[in-house]
Amino acid sequence: MLSFDSHSPAETERFAEELASKLKGGDVLAFKGGLGAGKTTFVRGLARGLGSQSEVSSPTFALVHEYSCTPPLCHFDMYRIHTFDDLYSTGFFDYLDSGGILAVEWSENIDGALPPETITVTITSAGEEQRRIAVEGGEGRF
Amino acid sequence: MKILCLDTSAKTASAAVVEDNRILAESSVNTGLTHSQTVMPMMEGMLSAAKISLQEIDLLAVSHGPGSFTGIRIGIGAVKGMAQGLRKPCLGISTLEGLAYNYRGLDGFVCPVMDARCGQVYTALFQGKDGTVLRLREDEALPIAELETVLAELPEAVTLVGDGAELCFRTMNGKEKLRLAPPQMRLQRASSVGFAAEEMLKTASPLAPGDLMPVYLRLPQAERELLKKEGNAPQRKDDAHVGTGK
């Protein structure tokens, strides 16, 4: 397990940017952490680390944002996903086969559908701006 | 009657032209789920190599599901659009029936299975007999264990076809009555969709492009499976979307 104490959103973003170099196509990152934990900030760092110039925002309404980089980054928000049919119609299972990296916010909602080799990123608040970030899984890459 | 057929319901994208029980042209790509980029150039290339113009096509057939959500929409969208532009009728064929038609002409039970994820499959049951393909069970989504029970009751060997065939064969291993379709007969082929369409046209009328619709099968195990680990769901209040910037 890799753990990191962040003192600001900027630090979280930098941490994610560095982590991106250790990711490969097909990886699924499942985020855990409540509203305002910094999940989207983390994904913003990932996107930059993978070479995307796109603006990163939470896909609350679109459910999935795709950022063009190599490999492509697919950013999900499962906040409104409650059933298997919901999940199916986001195209989640197709994205799993697409060779891209999947970053999944509110992954708690789809726990039963995550592949066994999923990398879990848990972000816990430790103060106004402080966050503890724990990265688990990834077959010893981190 | 020339039928232009398309199947993009899973990882393979396949296009074909069939006419009176013959395959005039067929093309398949299985290198990743990029059907939105693949199918149009693939069809164009196939038609041009076969010197068949779109105007010669009498009907368009497409596998309408079940299968990949994105894939089915691409197939339906492509066929709908072309049929509309060409002012030709079209026809939707069950993906599973199309798979069973890979075995047309061979006797025996054929069970198409597509991986629906989380231990579930889209499946149906057919029997090849005297050159025809008889349907024994409707398309449905089932947990693999339930399908195993269904297949165990069959009096003879059954052949598994489709992208879930290997998964089921492995999960149900040790059952001597199971056969795994060889690679060249296992996955979607547009020509099989075309032959199923030819058969269907004997009793059914073709559709106007506007009436062609995807057929998604609902998965029975919905919510319980999704939230598998108990107490793991995020605490959610009805007003959580308000005032939090979410």
C-alpha cells in the first residue's frame, strides 16, 4: 500500500500526476471518499500526468468524461448509479475492454461490478486542506 | 435479394452481403472495441472490393441485441442511418440467434452465451435439425449456475458459442455433455445474421428504419450484486446534491 499526506489540492494533484506514470491501459482506479474529499482533484492530476490538456471536472451529469491521452483516461461518477442496468447504460463494461485507464468516483456504488485487480484510492480528510491518500492494489507497482 | 448485414454487438465488428443462401462478401475485425471508427470504412472497403453498390442492396439487417451497450447502439445507428438514406427496409435480428446460425446445417443443441459480467450471461437455446435452426428458449439474462441447470436437463450434448462460451465452459467444467465451439465458429459473423434474416423474412415483414430499435435484456440480479459488500454504500442524503457544489 502507498500512502501520502497531502497538505493542499495542489499537492494532491502533483501526487496523482506522478502516480500516473506507473499506470497502464486497462487499470481501474476506484475512488473512495465523500463529497469534497478531492477525488476530482486527484483525477485532474492523473490526466495531466498522462499528457491530457483537457479541463477536468466531475462527470456528475454526463456520468463519464473521456480525456484524450495515452492511454485514454475515462472518468466516471457513479453517484447516481444504483442498479446494474444503470451501470450497463453508462457503457462502463465497454470501457473496461477499451484499453483505457478508468478512474471511478463513488465506486462504492458499483463495488460488485469492479474487476478483482482494481486499484483502490481512499482519500480521508485530516483537516481543512489536509488529506490522507491511500493507494491499494496494483500488483506492487506503487 | 441482397442483404447488407452488420453485427457490432460485442468485440467483433462484422459486415457481410448475403443473397439467396450465399455469402457474396464478408469482413470482420476483432482488434478492440472501436466500432465507431471501424464499421463504416470496413463496409465501404468490402462493398468496393466486391463491386457491389449500395443501390443494389434490397434490405439491411443488424443484430439488435443483447450485447455491448455501445456496440448495439453503433450497429443500430449505422443501419438506421443507411436504410433511411437509401430508402430501404431493415430488420433487427437477435444477437443470440445470429450466433446460433453459425451452426446452421449441423444437427444438435446450440447454446449461445454472451458475457453479461458479474457471473451472468445473455443466453438462449437452439436446436439444429434438418438444416434449420429451431429456437427452444427465448433470449434471457441468467446467472451461469442457472444456465448450467438448464443445460444439464438436455438429453444430448450441447455446443456453446459466443464470447461467453469459454467462460461457461470453464465454469461448468467436467460436464462431458458440453462442447466449446471452435474459434472460427464461436463469435459473431454478419453472414449468420444475414441468413437468420433470410429465414425471418419468410414469415415476418421488414421494418421501416424508424422502427428499428435496440433490444437490451434487463439483468435480474441488479442492485444486490452491484452493492455486493454490505455497508459499503456511501451515506447519501436526499439533499446531498444541494449546496455542496456537486
